[in-house]
Amino acid sequence: MNSSILEIIRFIMVGGLGAAGYVGLGWFFSVSAGLEAFWASTLAYLVMIPPVYLAQKNITFASRSAHRSALVRYVVVQVGALMIAGAASYMFSQFMASPFEFVLANICSAAFSYVCMKLWAFRRQ
């Protein structure tokens, strides 16, 4: 199988586990903790950054980049993705019920993240 396809499959698998954590936490923070959709989404996203970074770096992209540079780039990518997820969850929450707005927000931010991680954060040199 083509290495690019395997990479996408790994990204989906790692991201899927991260997304499940994000959706679960977002829903929990929204319903149980009573946070508004934007804040629930933001908090859930922040909690999931460390474990997903390690998995994407080591499993998905098998990056040999030093953590010093890869982590900084990853965080920059995730800040952009966080803005997309927060804005999308707010927008979708205007006409959807939980947890669906978090699912759609995650799809939007995942597409952005994959492209930026592949081309910049974990780019092979």
C-alpha cells in the first residue's frame, strides 16, 4: 500500500482517538459543567493536545524532528485549529444539539491540522 495512504490511515486512527476524547470532553464540559459551546470546545481541545502530539509525531508521521522545534510548530498548528474548532462549534451550536456541533467542529479542525502537520510541523527534511 502507498506510504501516503498509510500515513492518512494512521492520522485518521490517531486523530479518531483524539477526536473521541475531544467530543467526549466537549460534551461533558458543555452538559455536565455547564460551559458554553465555545469554552467547552476550547478546554477539551487543550486537554487533548499533549497525548495527540506524541502520537502524531511518533506514530502518524514517524518524525525525527527534535521536540524543541516540532512541539512549537505543533502548538502553532493547534492554535489555528483551536480557533477553527471554537468558531465552528459556536456556529454549529446555533442550529444543532450537543454533541453534534463538536463532531463537525472537529472535522473542520482535523483537515486543517493534517495539512499543516504534514507540510510544516513534522515535515521530512
